[in-house]
Amino acid sequence: LGLEELVDVTLCDFNQGLPKEWTNKFTHVISCEVLCHAASKSQLFQEEIKRVLQPGGAFVFTDIMGADGANEKILKDFTDRNATTNMGRPNEYVTLLQESGFSQVSYLDFSPHLEHYFQSMVDQINKHYDDMRNEGCSETYLEKWMESLTSRVETQRMHKVFAWGIFTSRLEGP
């Protein structure tokens, strides 16, 4: 795509704070399905994301969430397998963004597509299983992943407890 000169990737643990040299560095922060692992979403939003964004900067993210009003007991299997103890909810994220000082907050709900999305992940593992094994994924890892994804497909089909969508927001500024 010719973007390699425009993209830097840095591995860090956002639960330990983002690098100090990133203060006011970015015009955009984009996250794809990792915020569910944040130990403190309020600290991440109110302190870290705001610190690294320039005034007027955009914060855009997607996340796998529990649907508003979802039963925690049904979600427990997912949270136990995915290193998260409390899944965010769409309404909680909107409120957290607003309380953290972000404006122009919006949420585009794609939850009706989750069952298909999860099933597509299962299909991709089946299609590329041998390639993933040849690249170093263990059989145990892939089997556990398949079991988890298959459970998600059935859970979503039967209970509609997951939510997914795109959040957009901005810091005040030029």
C-alpha cells in the first residue's frame, strides 16, 4: 500500500502508561479491539489518551463489549478466556468519553454483524490452519482459539450479549 514510511509500531502495555515522549504527539489515536483489556478505562481515557493527543485530536476505536443490559453470567466465559474482568458497554464508553472531556462523541453500532464476524474468524482459522501451524502457532493454541470463537458464535446467536461498533470523539482545540 506504500504506507510503511507513514506508520511506526511500538509495543507497549497501556496499563503501565504510554511513553512519556508521546505527550501531545498525535493528531489521531486509533485502537482496534484492545480496550477491553484496560485495567482502568477511565484512567486510560482521562489521562493517557488525552495526554498523547494534540488539541483538536481525534480518538477513534472499536471494541468487543457486552451489550447494554447483557447478563454478566453469560459473558463470564468470554471474560475468563480473554484477560478481561469487566467488559465495557456502549453507553458506558459514550459516558466515559464525555466525562473525560472529549466532544463530538458518536457510536456507530455494528452489533448485528457480530455473529457473522465471529463465524468468519472460525472460517479463516479452518482455511489457514496449516499455514498458522507452519508459522509457529501451536495446535493447543489454535484449538483453544477455535473453541472460544465457536462458543462466541453460539452465545451471540442465542443471547445477543455482545456489542461491537466504532466510537469517534475529539479533544477540544483547533
